Amino acid sequence: MTEGRKYDLYSQDFFADAYATFAQMREHDPVFCQPGLDGETPIWWVTRYDDAEAVLLDDERFVRDPRLALPPEQLAEYTASLPEAIAFVDSHMLNRDGDDHRRLRKLVSKAFTPRMIEQLRPRIQAIADELLDPVVAGGEMELVSTFAFPLPITVIAELLGVPPADRDQFREWSDAFVRPAVDAAELERFGGQMMAFVAYLHALFEERRREPGDDLISALVAVEDGGDTLSEQELSSMVALLIVAGHETTVSLIGNATLALLTHPEQRAAVEGDPSLLPRAVEELIRYDGPVERTLNRWAAVDVELRGQTIRRGESVIAILGSADRDPERFEEPDALDLASKRESRHLGFGRGSHFCLGAPLARLETEIALGTLLRRLPGLRLGISPDELRWRPVPLFRSLVELPVAWDV
């Protein structure tokens, strides 16, 4: 454990001013060990761009699969702490490395190529307009629940072949996935929610086996690539991952990006005046206040030296992407939002390396359409409350607003 300073990484005060904390960590403790949310398990936090990128690119020494890093006794203890249902939603490609990861990723990657995603543009645009049609005349809305959430959940539900009527239930299950469960009561509640989710998925799979459709779940149920098929656990886990990752990132990104535009009027005016800036603007908005604040936990598979610190085999490592993307050693004026700039370095908002976000093209397109539609159809768009009144979801993985009230001229 690193001696001396300790950083608040979980409170509402932290979420309200996270980037100030990250600046302190980068300067004083760029590779730093302190307990996680449970107050006991030590985690190594990596905050500078070069170090975070090194962790993301090193699949040999920093692994997602604990079986490749934890000694038998520690692995048994870790496995025993997980709810029984977790195996049916945890056996996905983000939790696998090497050949196992590549095999699982290959089975779904064809559906998420930039070319395939671009074909969705007209439908995504139609959904965005359909969501705004009922509220335009009213002059105000709560943007997260009215627009930022239903847009991507509708898109991923249609891609997968999930009934749109179930989207609110998915929001509840998804929140359970990303909200940490620490004490016994929270773990029990999480286990119950996962059992219900798995039961729902299994019924849906059986329905698709009987009556296949032109959707991704039907394709995954029937997939056979070179004699390879998905096990029931892998199938459940893959669909769970696609549902959660397929909308959580974009919900957060649309909310954060809209907030950034409304609090930087000169930048918002530049995009309004030249909508062709939007694709480039989305990249800068991800860097400036991205939706994925931290990586999922990785384990050191061997002892590793990183910036003078020794990370022992089996210890947990998390790269803070939100900090790396504000690193002044990598980005000029990193705390400034400049939507017209062509920054020399790429942001890490969607990760890097083998676990780079498969859905990045979809999230980019959804956000580009969402922002363009908001600015085009809601003249004079502005915050409906003071920025000081905004609250952030207590979800360490994502940087995500609870609500974003907005108003416009009618």
C-alpha cells in the first residue's frame, strides 16, 4: 500500500470535481495503491496517459481473466465471493484474454464494423426525431430519461431483437451490473437481479431457436464459425454485455457531451454554425469528459515495475481513462474544450489494444446524430438548472449524470 495521501474516488463531492482529483494524482501519485470501494481490497490506480496506454496494450502482464493471475487459494476465495448467477453473465469477451478473447470477439465483430453501423444512420435519426417530437412544443425536458437513455437502448434492442417494451427493465438490470455491490445485502440483491436477467435471456433464446428472426440474438443462437459455437453461459454473457455496453456508454456520452456544449457557448456556436464539425467534435467531447471513467479491473499476471512502483502478481490494477485524457504531458491545454482542433494524440475513451470497445463506431454515430438533432430542433437549448445542482450516478466505471434538465425557446 502506498504511504501518505489517500484520494476520495467515490463520493458525490469527488464526482462533481473529479478532474481536480485526477490532476493531483497525476502530479503526486501517478501509479498509486489504495483500497477500493470496499475499503479493504488494494487497487493500483494508473493515472497518466503513457502508463494507462501501456497497461491497456500489455495483455501478457495485465490480464482480465483472474485465472491467469491469481494463485489457487486466492482464486478460490475470489470465485466463492461471487453470486451463483454471475457465471451466466460474466463469461464474455471482456473477461477473457488471448485466443479465448479473440474467439468470442470474432463471433460478434462483423455486426459492429463501421460500414455495418453506418447503415443504421437513417434508423437512428428517425428514433432521435421520434423521441423529440412529443416534447418540442413544451420547451423543457429531462434529457437523460427522455432522450439520452431511450435512443441507444432502442437501437441496441432492435439490433438484438429484444422487445422495446422491455427497455425499462433492462435499465434496472444494467444499473445492477455497473453499480458496485459491496455488503452482504447488496450482493444478495444483485444475485437475485442476475437470476431474473438470466431467466429472461434463456426464455428469449428458446423463442429465437423456435422462430429465428433477422436479429443478432438469432444469429448468435445459430452461430457456428469453423465448428465453433457459443455455450449457454457464453451466449447469456455475450448478450448481457451487448445490452449493457450497447447503451450505458452512449447514455453517459450524450449527457456529458450535451452538458459540455451548454457550458461552453462558443464551442456550441461553432458546431451549430458548421454541423460538419460534429464527427471531430464527438472525439474531443469523449476526451474532455468521456463516459467510461475507469477501466475494468485487471490483474497483474507477474510482478511488474511501473513508474518506480512494484505491482505484485495477483494485485488489481485500474487505469483511470478520464485522468489519462487530461494528461498535460500528452495533450496541450487538456482542460480546455476545443471542438475544432485536431489534437495530435488519440484519446483513450474507448480503451486501446485487444479490448478496444467493439461498439465504438455505434456510440460515435449515435452521439453525432443525438447532438446534431438536439441543436437543430431545440433553438436556444440551455441548462434548466444551475450546474452546481447536477448530480452524478454513484457508478465508478461510468461518468454519468443522474439527470440533465434542459429548456429551449418555443
